[in-house]
Amino acid sequence: MALTSLLRHERRALAMKLVDRELRTSPIHSLTGLPEPEIRSLFKMKHDRSPPSGPMPSSSSFFTSRRNQAEVTLFGALYRHLGGQRIHRQLSAETLMKAHDLYREIHPEDSSRKGLNFTDAWVIARDLKSGATRFVPCRHCGLDYLIADETDIPPNCPFCFFRRLRKQKDGQRAPREVQA
Ligand SMILES: [Zn+2]
């Protein structure tokens, strides 16, 4: 088998895995180099409908509440755990798939909470690479949490927020600061 067709075979096999996970067309193109019309026809073959179109979200759109920020941080922590410091230089499809599988294991999709889909996971990985989303160490609890530019919520620790909220509910003592 010629090298070019072997590479092509590998790219197509990877694209199929990403299509299975319903990743949007443009990220599949950037990860595999396959032409977009070919990716769209693979998607249609697999899911019997056209892939979704329109602009890709940025991760700042996920930071709409403390709950969602905690969710993004959970996925980011799993992805960084598997990919290490390399995640700030490259976006590996294999690491992304492993991280999202792990995320799904501890957070199965159900009707009440959908969680982050695989395209959301790609957006977070892309923005971790560019620096648009960043880990920040919390001075109070010591955990790293994610922030992004231009979010609706202040760039504070989601875990400390929930801890303060719980304390407030338990009536142990009033929180010093409670945010949206
Ligand atoms: Zn904290």
C-alpha cells in the first residue's frame, strides 16, 4: 500500500470515529485534513441527517453559571490529566476522545442534565490551546479551576462558591460572598 493511501486510510478511520461522536464538520476537517464535503457525506451516511452547521461556539459561552463553570472545569481537569502540558501546544484527537469518554463515565447523559457533548469538549480543548480558556489556582481551596474572557460570571472559584452556598444553607455561618 502506498504511503499516501495508508495516510488517507488512517485519516478516514479517524474521521469516522469523530463522526460517530457527532463532532462538527470544521473541527473534523482541522483534525484529519479530510475535505469537508467528504466529512459531510460520512456524517450523513452514519446519522441519516446532515451535520449541524453555523458558527462554532467559544468556551466563554459555557461559563453562564457556577454549575456550568464547574462542569467545564471537570472536563478540563480530565483532559489535562490525560494530556499533560502538551494540551497547551497541540490538540490530540486521541486524548480528546479518551477525556470525553472518562467524562461521560462519571457524568452519564440523562434527561435532566445533558452535560458537555463532544463538540463542546473540542471547543474547550481548542481554547485551552490558544489560552482563551485558562486554569487558575484557587488561593482558598487550592484547586485549579477554569476561567475564560468575557464571561457572564466573575472569574472566581466555582468550588468555593458551592461550599459557601452549602454553608449558608446549613446555617453554619453566613458566607462572606455569594455570587450569581
Ligand atoms: Zn476554591
